[in-house]
Amino acid sequence: MIAKNSGRPNLDVAPARPDGAPLALAGIRVADFGHFIAGPICSMILGDLGAEVIKIEKVDGGDDFRRLRPPVTEQEGGPYLWCNRNKKSIALDLKRPEGRKIARDIVDRSDVLVENFATGVMAKFGLDYPTVSATNRRLIYASVSAYGRDGTQRDRLGFDPIAQAESGFMSMNGEPDRMGVRTGPSVMDMMTGVMTANAVLAALYAREQLGHGQLVEAALFDTAVNMLGFHAMNYLVSGQEPTRFGNNSRDTVPCNSFETADAPIFVDCANDRTWHRLATQVLERPDLAEHPNYAKTPERLRNRDTLIPVIERILRTMPRAYWLARMRAAGVPAGAINSIAEAFASEELAARGLVHAIPHSVVGSVPNIRLPFQLHDTPLADPIAAPGLSQHALEILTDVLEYDGERIRAVAEAGAVTLR
């Protein structure tokens, strides 16, 4: 149901992997109980690296993330497609013993399990780490939560913006004279998924040394605290809390957004050398570079309120393209403040080959954004669109679990699995 004339760019088909190139995680199977963002991001990374990812969903509609707008098919929206490529789907009714047995059979044949349910859900279905590791000692069990699986907060439900708020992250974002704001993208969900994938890869390596798997845990709150970056360390060292500084920087000037004659740009002079190049070669104001109030970083920080308006007046005299060309030639870091549409139409995005079209069984093709890294000897797996609900149930029951036809019919008639 992708709308015609929606404004999205025409996309080329994703280039195929070189013939015969190995996959980094070939032979690794993932039992993916993830839903929404953090769990699915983790398992998608593993799938992109070549693991076989089996997405285990509920029979009544599957992952609730499927229904977030905009719709692409009757059972898939854009957000779901974004973080569920390179997976197979099977829908199970875990309330039924037959459904739980299928899930256990998948887990027993897997190298990794990923889950981000509320605390206690996996135990209710007999899929907690102590239970499943008893029959699969090589299993890496990745458990993602809001506040961890122990301690006084373990039973709390948590979401990305709550983690941003409680960690102090939100207090640092926005203008100084207004309330702190959240980021637009769900950065804590996404980074928790990335961190969990890193931990899983480390645990897979450790398994080769130890001979057994282990429990891996990650929490949104813990990720949010880490995402405070060096500002957290500054607080611990000095006892001074960082304040909101909008598009400015507490540490250098100019580091800010500026209007030009036609569109905004962002300029970042991280040191005195860059500032001098900006002042002399770009703005053609050597007097600013030499002025005692502006020559060195400490002076520019103290006199920010008088320097910034001078720079703004100069930049407003010419269009964005003019200034960006001059800054690039002078070695001054700067960039256009793009809308998403402008970013996706930019030379940079095209040059990086980040976005492609990939086949989809219902609508022909859908957009895809590849991971931001590449492996040259073990290239990422060819992208396959996120699966329809229980699209691969028969394949999983037959090829992975080796159920015969009679057993497949029995579990289907019992309502334990959805067959398509």
C-alpha cells in the first residue's frame, strides 16, 4: 500500500554479493522473540551478518510493530520493514502446550536467543535461561529489558523516551531557556539493540574458548546512561552538571547553526586553527582571527554573544552553496541542515550506497537502508524484505525441526501454529 507519488526517491536494486563470498555468521541460528525495536535491531544485525534468524511471533497479529504507520501491506508497515529484514517468521500460540513445544524445539536447535519481553514473560512459557540452557548448553541467551532483570526496577515497563528522561539524557537536549526535549529517533532502543548484538558476537567468540554459551543482558536505562557520553564523566570528575546549550557547544566557538541567504548550515570549528581558516579564508575577516576577544578558544567562549552575530550577518549575505563550497576548500567542517527529503536526495547518500530497493512478494519492492558498516571479505547478506506473518512456518517445521506431515497437521489443527 505504498502511496503513489509519495515523494520517495526512485531506488536502484541492491547490488548482489560476490559469488562464493562467505558470510561472517554462516551456520548460526537465532531464535528471535524480539518485538518493537531493541530486540529486532539486534537480531537484524545478526541476520545481516549471515545468521539464520527465525522470528517467533504471536498468532494473533504477530509483532505489534507490524501495525505502525505508514502501511505497506495489510500486515506490514514501514517501521516493521525497517528493522526485520533477513528473517523468517513463524507464528506460534505460546499459550498452548503444542506451541510452547515448537518454540522449545526451535530454541534447542539455535545458537542464540534474543528476547525483549517484560520480566517474567519468558519464564511463564518455560523459555527462561535456566530452563532452556539445561537442554542447550551452547545457547547464547540475549535478554533485553528496560531496567535489567534483577533489582527493584526489574518489573517496570520502560520505553525509549522514559530512559532518555530518567538517565539525564533529555535534560541535556534543547535550548537553555526551555524544558529538555527527547530526540526524534528512538536512539536508546536502537543503541541497546546495537550493544546487544555486540555482546552476542563476543559471547559467540567466548563460546569457542569456554565450550558453552551464556546469559547476555542489556537494558535501555544502562544504554541511556552510557549515551551521556563524556558529559557524564565531566560530572563525575567535577560535580558540575552540564546545561542545555542548543546547537551551540560548551567547549568551542563557533559550533552552531547559521542562516545563509537561502538555507541553514551547521559549522563546527573545534580548534583555533579551524577558526582562523574560517575567519581568514571563508569570511575574509582576518581582523576577527587576530582580535584579542576571539583569537583563542577561551576568549571566544567568553565573547560568544558578540562573535556569533557578526558571523551570522556575514553568512546571510550569500546562499548556502556558496559558503559550503568555500568552507570545504578551506578545510572548515560544515554541512547543510537538510530535511530528510534533502538528505535522501544528496550526493553523500548516493555515494555511500546506503539505500536500495529490495524485492517484496506483495508490493513488488520496498526501500531498504543497509547497515552503516561493511565487511570486505565476508560481505553482508543480500537483503531480504521483512517476512509476512508466519510466512516461513512450513519451511521451519519441515527443514529446521524435521516434523513430518502428520505432525505438522496435528500442531496446525491444535491451533499452535499459523500456516500460510
